[in-house]
Amino acid sequence: MIEAVDAWLAAHRQRLLDELFAFIRAPSVSTDPAYAEGMRQAAALLEGRLRRIGLDNVRLLDGGGHKSVYGEWLGAPGQPTILVYGHYDVQPPDPLELWETPPFEPTLRDGRIHARGASDDKAPLWIAVSAIEAWLAVAGRLPVNVKLLLEGEEEVGSQSLPAIMAAHRDLLAADVLISADGGRWRPGVSSVNTNSRGLVALELTVRTAARDLHSGRFGGPVGNAPMALARLLASLHDERNRIAVPGFFDGLQRPGNADIASMHALGFDEAAFFSEIGARPGAMEPGVSLLESLWFRPTLEVNGIAGGYDGPGGKTVIPCEARAKISCRLGPGQAPAQVANAVDAHLRAHCPDWVELEISHERKGTAAYAVPEDDPYLAAVERVVERVHGAKPLRVGVGGTLPISAMAKEMLELETVMLSYAIADERIHAPNEFFRLSSFDEGLAAWARLLPELVRA
Amino acid sequence: MIEAVDAWLAAHRQRLLDELFAFIRAPSVSTDPAYAEGMRQAAALLEGRLRRIGLDNVRLLDGGGHKSVYGEWLGAPGQPTILVYGHYDVQPPDPLELWETPPFEPTLRDGRIHARGASDDKAPLWIAVSAIEAWLAVAGRLPVNVKLLLEGEEEVGSQSLPAIMAAHRDLLAADVLISADGGRWRPGVSSVNTNSRGLVALELTVRTAARDLHSGRFGGPVGNAPMALARLLASLHDERNRIAVPGFFDGLQRPGNADIASMHALGFDEAAFFSEIGARPGAMEPGVSLLESLWFRPTLEVNGIAGGYDGPGGKTVIPCEARAKISCRLGPGQAPAQVANAVDAHLRAHCPDWVELEISHERKGTAAYAVPEDDPYLAAVERVVERVHGAKPLRVGVGGTLPISAMAKEMLELETVMLSYAIADERIHAPNEFFRLSSFDEGLAAWARLLPELVRA
């Protein structure tokens, strides 16, 4: 049967790609209300596709924010039910001027699809849906029961997914969640993701006066907001690049022996890692390995700063306000709220009297997640990956955050197994994001094989 | 004769104001090339006016940047020649959203003209020209010889004025420079400016990678540009708010006894100073008085910072670049180039290996200036101010920078005496800049009286 499915996928490859391109063209930026229409387009397009390929009970699930798209096929009694996860929202495209081709016009170049969301997560999601379409077209049925949950808020922390899960506990009941989000390690390396970091975000605004002031007429006695912000941000790490916030590391677990063995087995080329991104080493806290730093250690990043004049030439002004967006990746064992509160308390403790400090906690946050080492669905995914790629996969961390994992565990009692065909170097969240066309074919082969692999003996 | 001049000014007041409003409407932002047309408009408008009121040899002087407007009346042989100075360029209007009325549409509200450039320096300049017009209209001549130099680059450090002075040394020869730029201390306080601070500016850019990076996929081993910038900026002051740059204070002189006496005499209300601008005390270096800090101490300000994402919501990105604009006000005795080099060297010394640092020195810089205590033209200005305001003026610092003063001294061997009718609280360089209509009338009275006051006995 798999030969017929493979043949169907080969015959319909161009149509599947054309439809993927149309999906990518919908500018579905979830964080910015200016893109509301793009969000609606992308959801409607997905909903239409799930209906067309023959899924049942296709509907939008509303949790108060951007809706999730749901569909199911439950015609395999006695077989497991998998909940397939992906997201149709994408990151903002700015800075626009750095894109070689328009972010929402997918462009095929050097065997790569260039576009915002191509890799994160539109093509990987499209692969999973296309494998399901192929099985339904060829066999008229699926080997196992399948539910799809395709959300529109992954890039803003899956904010209304808990409400959707709470309202649709039975609808979403399954044996395992299989995520089309996540990512492979490197081209040519057989790998599966088994853990991800958590995330929590804060925004801070400092004010030092009621209005911008002339730096000559007022400079000296009066505080400077960008300078005050700079000092607060500088206080967050010590001189060895280690996070200096009391309580920040509470509960953090170091990687286990199996993880450490896997990191050693990867034979990681640190020089290539830095040269690929045009960065220099030296910014990492001492005493941890690079892969541990990427997959298991928490971070405290400034995602953006702004304040005062940034136009051409100069402006001799004392800016009265400055802002920073901060986010932290979390390691295993850290509680998001505890981390946010620790950063908040540290900033307030370091804020001088002459600065008015406002801190907003943007999201509830997401804890780190790791699938149990002996999970049977993980074993099935590993067998399929080994078959498609000809090598037993290494278990790797994803570094990023899949809010779904912690939520599915907490609210639906599901473990998460990842089978994504993104690769970690595809300029995700940055200008000129791309997805490899070769991954499209590999992904279709793997997802088409996964469904029969999950059948109970 | 002065009664006839006063009467003429009263009779023509509305027309003079209407013309001032037209002058303000020309959006003459010198720092931003997008305003090139506004700069040309303002210069053409001034040139036309100088011709119309009867000045001779009216022309534009080209030093490679925005042109200066020149005109003269030299029909008083044996009498002193004064070089009247003002500038027709203004600061950028942003942030635009904070203006109550459009920045380039002068709006009369509560006896104040609200507009960018109303106070700095279009109305004060207009006052000087109008007093000259009145004398020429009423008497057919001026009591002393007058030259006008109205430049278009004050807000960008008078960059091409040295070239103009070098090329037109004879044309600009005079006995004293009288500046319509500067400012009075407070409404109701009789004052003249006798010193100003210097200025030097730098721009820095830090880069940590070739592109923005996903904070999950790369966070940990890789540096963060806004954070690196924050640490560099934070290193510029110590924990007591004192500038921590080695060599920064080299050559700085403390205020003299006469200056200290004048500061005491002002009976300065520090609480009112802070409450007026909505700021809190505590940001000033210890051991200096507030007025000394404003008029004689150097500063190191951040005029703007930018880097990464500043849109709605969040973006989990490691920005690869961040920028800051820095400027320093200079106290008496400091050399601008030495200060810029000291800041440059400090930043480079504090820059870690993983950060690429680029520093551009934006301008040549301007030294601080003080008119000699016994200058006879200063004495004449003080007599006129005492007559118009009914009280002997206090000598006050201007805090800001008049590049013209140091340049006129160096290149034309002229001292600078200031007679400006701006007041220090008129939101200069900030949204909702304004100029008091009452100052317009006071200024006309003072400038009309200054011309005969300068006649040699």
C-alpha cells in the first residue's frame, strides 16, 4: 500500500506545492493586529483543505484569540488516535529591507522556498496534511485514527490554546500528540527532537520626565531614559555573561546522562556553528558546552530596544522614555512565572528613584518539555526516520519552545512526539527564511510511513 | 526717534507676525535630507525679506552645506559694525504623535505661538530683523553699521560655517557678534546669557551576527546586540552618575567667582525645575549645584537607541545589530576632539571580542564659550535689557551650544554677546515647542533700543 501512497504523492507533488505557496502567501502574522485579514485567510484556506481531503467534523475552535483549525478521521476502531499538531501563524517579517524577495511571495531559488513561515511552520504542517490526503485518496481510509489541531497563536505563546483545550477536552482526546512543528538538526544528520526549552516574556518601559528635553537646556541634573534602560539591562548579566538575577535558576535541572551521550555523539563543529551565522564565540556563560547552552540552559535576551531619535543625523534631545522587550528561554525544571517574577524583582531592585519603571508580563509563559525516553510513539517515529534516512536518528533538543507540549501534557495528559521537517538553519524568525524542497519529499515519505507504523499489532 | 520706531512697530505688528508665521511654515529641518525643500523655502524667504527692507549686498553664502543668508547696511561711517546672528534651521519634529497641533502650522494658543522652531530660533531672529526694518522705515538709516549672518546649520553643529567664514573674512568683519540665538532664563527674570556649553557627538553601532537569529534555535552561545550596547552605554557613568570615561574631564575649568555669585543671586527653585518637566532629582553627579550642572558641567547623553523588534506584541529574536546616538555638552576648557576620542577609546576598551563596534564621529564639535566679563557690547546689551525690563539683568548660562561663538572668536576674532528673546522653558527640541507673544513685543523694544545704544559717543 505504501508504494501506491508514494506514487500518489509523486504524481500530485506540483499541485501540493502550488497549494502550499498559496498558503504561504496569506500573511498570517499573529502578533500584529494589522495582519488580521492574513490570519483569517490562512485559517479559511486550511479549513477548506481539511474538508476537501475528506476529514470529518472540520471546524474552527475559538479560545478568544486567533482560532484553531480542527478536523478528524476516526474510522479505525481499536487503533490508536493521534492528535497531529501544527501552526499556521508566522513571525513578523521585519526588518523588511533585508529580504531578498518579498516575505509573503514564496520564491523558489537554489532548491529552497524563500518566504516568511516557509520553514516555521507552514511547509512542515503542509507535509503532515498532504500525507493524510494521500492515504485517504489511495486507500479511502487511514491506518489509525487522526485528529488535527492547527493553531494560529504559536508565535504569541499559544495564548488561547488552554481555553480551547478546556472547552474541547473530549474532542481533543488522543493517545499521543505528534507535532509537525519542531526541527531537524542539520541536513544529512538523522535526528528527532525530544526536548524543547520553555519561554517567558516581559516588556519594560522607563520614564524620566514628562516630555523629551533639550540636552543643552536640561542636560546635567536630569536623568536620561535610554541610559537608565541600558543600566537596567546591563545589570541582568554578570561580567562572565551569566544571568545575575537572584532566583532565576531555581529548579533548573542539568541534562541527564542520555542527553549528554547524545550531545557527544553529534560531534558538533562549533567553529562552523559560529561562522554560519557570522558571529564570534565568547558571549556564552562559562562551564557549559555549546549544545547544552542551546538545548538545556535558560537565556535572558533583549529582543528589541527603542527610545529617542533614530533618524538621519543627530538630535540633541534627552529622551523621556525608552523601552525594551525581553524574553527568556527556560531549561527543564524552571517555572515560567517564577522566572518572570525574579526578573521583575531584580529590575525593580536596580531601578533608581529618578526612574519610573513599568514592567508588563506579556504571557503566561511555557515550561520546558521532554518526552519520556521510553515513549512507544517516540520509538515508532525513530523507526520511520531510520527507514527514510538510512541511519538511526540522534535525539536532539530543539532550543526553541513549543507551548503545545507543556499544555498537552497538563491539560490533555498527552506526551508530545515531534516529526518536523524544518531544519535548524533555515533562518527562522529572520529575514530570508527558507525551507528546503528536498525536505518536502523526505517529509512526505516519513509522514506517509508513520501512519501504518502506529497500527497496533 | 525711538518713539517713532516704537509706533511703527506697533502699527505693523500684525503684518510682522503674519510674515513670521509664513517663515515658520517652511519646514526647515537641516539634519534630514527629506526636508531639503523646506530648507530652500526658508532661505529664499529670508533673502527676499532682507532685500525688501532695504539691506544691501543681500546674498546666499555657500560653505558646502545649507547656505547662510547675508545682508548689510554700512551707511554709518565711524560707527561700530555689528554682525547680527541667527539661524533659520530647526530640529526634527518627531515624535509627531505628541504634538497637539501640527509642528509646521504655527498655532496661537494662550498667548503662545506653538510650532517647531518658533522659539529656536525663528521668532528671535525675526525680532532682530524687524527692529532693523523699523529703523530703516522710520529713519531711512540705522544708527550703526549692521551685517546679518543667518545660517541654516545650527542644529547640525554649524558644519559649513567655518568654510563660509574662511571664504568671506572681509565681508563678515565687524566689531562684535550679537546673537539672536540663546535664551532668557525665566519669564519675569531680567537676564542675559554670557556663556554656553560646547557640544560633540558620536554614533555607535554594535553587531553580533550576520543576521537576526531565532532566540530559541541560537540563544545561549550567541551574543545579543542590544544587550551588548546596553553594557557599553552603562559603562560610561559610574554608580554615582559621574562620567567614568578616562580623560573626559581633561582641561575642564570650574566656574569663576562672578559666575558663582550670579548663580546664588538667582535664588533657584530646584523643586519647581523638576516639577515643571515631570522629572525626579537624583540623576545628577554629586558635589555640584544644579545651576553649575546645567551651565558649566559636561554631560554624556544618549539621544537615541534602537535595535531589534519594537512593534506590537513580541518577537523572539536575537537582534544582530543595535545603535545609539550619543552627544556630550562640554564645559569651559574641554577640547571637543579630545572628549570624542576619550569616549571612543573607552567604548573600544570595554567592547568584548564577540562584539563588532563601529563608532562614527559625527561632527567636528564645538567648544564652550564665555564672553569676557568687561566686554563693552555686553555692557550695552545689559543697559538696554535693564531699561526694557526695569531690573538689572542677571548673567546666566545657556546650557546649550552656540557653535557660532567659538567659531566667530577663532576665525573672525569676534566676541559674542547674546540678545535672544527665547525663554529656556519653551519646549525647545521637543514636541509642542512654543514662543511667547509677550516676548515678541519685549524683543522688538529691546532690539530697537540696542541699535542707538551702540553709537560711539
